[in-house]
Amino acid sequence: MKTVLILAAVVALAVAGTVPHKHEVGLKSVDAHYIEHQTKVIDLLESIGQYRKDADWFKLGYEYDVEANIDNYTNKKAVEEFLVYYKSGFMPKYKTFSVFYDEMREEAIALFKLFYYAKDFETFYKTAAFARVHCNDGQFLYAYYIAIYQRPDTQTLVLPAPYEMFPQYFVNTKTFLKAYRTKMQHGDFDPAYVATHGIYHENGKYVFYSNYTSPWLTGSVEDKLSYFTEDIGMNSYYYYFQILYPFWWKENSIPHFDEMRGDYFYFFYQQLIAQYYLNRLSNGLGEIPEFSWYKPIETGYYCQLSTYYPFFSRNEYYHINKVENDQYIQYLSNYEQSFLYYLEQGHFKAYNQEIDLRNSKAIDFVSKYWFTTVDLYEKMPKNYERFYEVIGLHLLSATPEPTDKYTIFPSALELHQTSLRDPMFYQFYARILNYFLQWKEYLEPYSYSHLHFEGVKINDVKVDKLVTFFEPYDFDITNDLFHSVEEFKSNDPNIYAVRQPRLNHKPFTVTVDVKSDVATDAVFKIFLGPKYDSNGYPLNIEDNWMNFVELDWFVHKLTVGQNKIDRHSTDFALFKEDSVSVMDLLKYFKQGKVPVDMSERFFYQPQRMMLPKGTKGGFPFQLYVVVYPHTPLPQGWELLKAYFPDMKPMSYPFDRPVYETYFKQPNIYHEDVFIYHEGELTANFYNVQEYYPNYKNQVPKH
Ligand SMILES: *[C@@H]1O[C@H](CO)[C@@H](O)[C@H](O)[C@H]1NC(C)=O
Ligand SMILES: *[C@@H]1O[C@H](CO)[C@@H](O)[C@H](O)[C@H]1NC(C)=O
């Protein structure tokens, strides 16, 4: 009787709900061999937080002996190094792993090398199963993801979206409590509880409405941007960036990438900070605040996550300049001062190297310096205490020093899955970018003739109405709900999903009308930038070139005469589709298919987030379209096409201080555009009771 009643309650809500609209997934066919590896790689990740005695791979991993198989690794020294760590006691299982702490990181690197130097897929797989059974889950996951993307034989395999691996890093604690409770009570609820907290049961799936952190909850106006800072796609994007280019790893799997790395790192952070800035503007928050190591940190942060312990929060006006931080602050400050000192001198001379800082190629060095990649210290003794970013973010996180090397207080800034959540992340990287800008001030602006494209004129650019909106999205958190062996054996049919409104926009087309006197290959770039500053004054591009977001680049063959080019937002370079759930991946594997974007473009930004959120009446921005002659990438560099159209800096021509007069060119076109927001203006208002009975997205489906 009881069950019947309850089911009735849950179902009543279920029929009212609108299941979020699914986008069509681009798939590609792969061979059986690929699928075999692919399935093995994914199986190891199921319920990563649990000791899976029942799993197929368990016995293999449990019994595997690394030392006995040392001949199966191509680098014996790496194996020996791992064994030294492993025998002296590795990080315990079931503790929070962070790459910001020396011992944990050193061990993770040793584990990564073990994976990386396994001589074939079989050895790699056995080693991974071994680590899955015996090592810390977070440490294993970190080393495993990096190894898969670095090993030539696994590079194109698909890995689950980071938010499905450790959802507790992406979804607030309240939602998890609802999910745990649902599993404990088998959905056997008082309808009032379900209605108040937003829980549905539909088609064997429990759905939990989850809110972003809001100013109503924390009193912090910064939380108006939580739809951006807590977006699961954006945070995954940052995680992938850190996984693909770990600061401690020198060899990159993509040939020649290292020669472009400096520019790519600058571009990555410049774009991220510019996007954040544009969203600040349209939300009325204005400039990104600056901070000083010697003054209290004004911006607080109230983190709603937990992993074993609640994440650390930082009060407003946090007193960072305290005695125990003295030596760190001195270090950070000296590091910054040294840069300015060398910059003024025009060359950097230390660590046995000399760099001409007046040369634009020094971008490589400047990046290494600020992102302290391991090759900066090539000729220095290793001293891992000295990572500017690690120390800076640690101080800003406000966490106390750990009392033992494996117990840390989790904080958003010290985990790559959660870094983007804390507003200090943007203030910190804006500060770093500001040092880049000071360096760039010494570079000559591009001259009139450099920017000019003889015989090519953009006559007109037309853009569809730009519209953003919030749209609900379901993603699976089952991996972080704990199951009994019986449930695993019986394939517990319940799926636990979170439904969260995310920012998206209507697809749009940019139409460029070009008149050309020459038939030639040309590069087109489309940029979006601010029009007015936070005080409403029109911005000049000379002060503003660093705030432009590159929406697209493409190479196009111009013909003599009139050329009309339509470019659709869904084809924009450097953006990707949403990842699909592991559940769906397994279905595609059965058909011998994998999603293209998850295999080839997983490290790009989510397409949904390319436009900043608009306003009801339209928020003004400006759009630049630039066309210039195409010089193909040199031979052997083809793989870099995924990043660069040519050898120019990625944000060219907005990679240097702009001299406005020179930018008045027939091949550079700009115009004002407005971004509108339709439907509910605040994401969380989708998650209120009124939406359940008559739930519908106010924006028509596309
Ligand atoms: C090495 O790997 C091969 C298969 O790749 C396996 O047959 C062998 O048992 C492994 N161990 C040693 C010590 O060679
Ligand atoms: C989300 O936030 C809104 C607005 O503050 C609130 O009314 C609603 O109950 C919240 N929903 C959930 C599921 O927490």
C-alpha cells in the first residue's frame, strides 16, 4: 500500500516535467580492436570511488606484480623510481588528491610514468588495473587521464566527461544529500519533500534539480556569475587543459606543439578571462577587481561542495598578509619584481639562459615563467616548492597548512576540476596576464602595411539576432553513489541524474561580403569584444584589444569579384559539442561508434558558452571580422591545424597593442552587435516549484 501511494506522488511530478532536449551527436565508426581497448579503458573507471571486488579486472589488478614485469616497460628507471615510492608507502586510498601538494604530485607523476612507459597496451592495461585496485582514486584518475592522452596507442580513445567521474566536484552538497537520501529510501518520499527539493522519478531515472550558488544564499554579488563559474562544461574544459599540458611534463604528444606552446597558453587564459569579463559586463559587475598580496583580499568565496570534508570558504576581506605567509608573499612579490626588472633591462638572464625580451618570440619564455612549466628550470636543481601559480593559488585559497602530507583541506582553487568556481581564480590570472601585457607593451604595433590585404575589402557583415537563454540539462552522477555488490551484480537499473539549467544561445550565422581583386586563400577571424566599459564610456580598441574573444577562424578561397561567405556558429573552430554520458557511450560502442567531438575535440570549449549572457533589452558588444592572406603551416605541422590556421599568434591581430589608425583597413570590419537574453534571467528560477506543474522552456526549441 505504502509503495503505491508514494509512487503515485513521484509519478505525478514526473509527467509534468519536460525532459531536456537532446542534441544530435556526431559519431564516427571505429574498428573492433579500438572498441576492445575503448571498453577496457572505460570499465576501469566505473564507480571509481569503490573497491570493486566483483569487477572483471579486479583479480588481474590485485595480483599484478610491477617489479616482476619490469622488462615490459621501456624505461626501467621510471619503474624503479615508482617502486621506491610505492614501497615506502603511497598516498592512502579514499583521501582527497590535489596536484598542488608535493608528495601527492610526485607519486602521481611516478604512477603516470609507469603507465606511459608500459611497452604495449596489454602491459598498460594490467598496470592500470593494478593502480585502480591499490592506489588512491584521485591520484589514479589523474595519472590515468594524462597517460591515455599522452600514449600514442590510446590517444584517440574516449574518456568520460570529468563531471561524471567525480560529480561531487561539480555539484553542490545539497544535491548529493538528496541523492543519497533517495537511494536510502528508494524514492519512498513524502510528496512535500519531493516538491520542495525538486526530485523526479522518470523512466527508471531519478532526477535532482540542482541550483547554482546564488547571491541570495551567500550575500556575494559575484555569485551572479555562478552560471559561468560553476558550469560543468567550462570546469571540464579547464580540467582537460591541465590534463593535456601538465606543468611538470616536458614531452608533448603533438609534434611541434612545444614551439607554439607559449602563445597557446597565453591565448587560453586570455580567452577565458575575456569571456569572464564580458559576462561580468552584461551582469553589471564591471571590471575584474585587482588585489595586492599586502592588503586583505576583498572578494570572499563560499564553496558549496564537499569531498569527505566541506570545501574551504574564504571570508570577505581575508587577511592574506599574515606572519605565517610572510616567506611565501616575499617569494611571490620577488618573482613579480624580478620579471619587471628584467623586462626593463630588455633581456632575461638567469637559470643559465639569456632571452631577448624585445623579441615577440620571447612569448615562449614569458609563458614558461608565469606558468612555471618544468622546462623553465631545465638547468636548475629541481625545487618543486617554487611554482608561482601553486603558491599564489594556495595562499588565495585561504586553506591552512596541512598537518600531514596526505591530509589536505579541499579548496576550489587547489583542484583543477573546481578552480573556475572561485572569483579569485580570475583575479589571479588577470594579474598574470597583466604581466604579459606589460611585456607586450614593448612590442611594435602591427604596421599599416602589415595589416593591409591588397585588393581585398569587406563590404558588409550581417549577423543574425544573438540570443542567449537558459536550458535544463541532465547529467549522470551515478558514479558517485555507492552500490552494494548485489546491486552491481544485478545491474541496478536506477540512474541518478542532476538537472541543471545551463547557458546556451540560438545558433546564428555570420555573413561576410567580400570584394576581392585576387584569387587566393585567406584567413578569416571573428572576434567579439566589449563596446562600453563598466561606467558606460565607449571603449577604444587601443585600451581594449586584450578583451576580445576569438569566436572563429577559418580558411577560405577567395575568388575574383564578389564573395559571400556564410559561417554558422555550430561550425566555429575551437568549440565542441557536449559530451555524452558513459551510459550512452557504451551503447555507441556496441554499434562500433564513438562521438567525434569526445575523441578529437574534447579539449575545446563548450559551444554553448561562446556568447556572454545577454540582457532583456540587448547588451551592446562589438564584432570584428578580419581577413588576411593565408600562409599554410609548414610540412610536418599538420596536426596543429586543430589549433592554428597558420604560424601567426592565435589571437592575431589582437595579440599586441593596437594602434587604432592602422586598424582602419578595408580588410578589417567592425560593427556593434547586441546580445539578448530570452526566458528566465536567473538560472535558479528554473528550479522552483512553479516550474514543475507546467514546466516549459520559454524559448522555442531549435
Ligand atoms: C610481458 O608482457 C607479455 C605480453 O605482452 C607477457 O606475455 C609476459 O608475461 C609479460 N611479462 C614478462 C616478465 O615478460
Ligand atoms: C533554486 O533556487 C530558487 C531560487 O532561489 C529556489 O526557489 C528553489 O527552491 C531552488 N531549487 C532547489 C532545487 O534548490
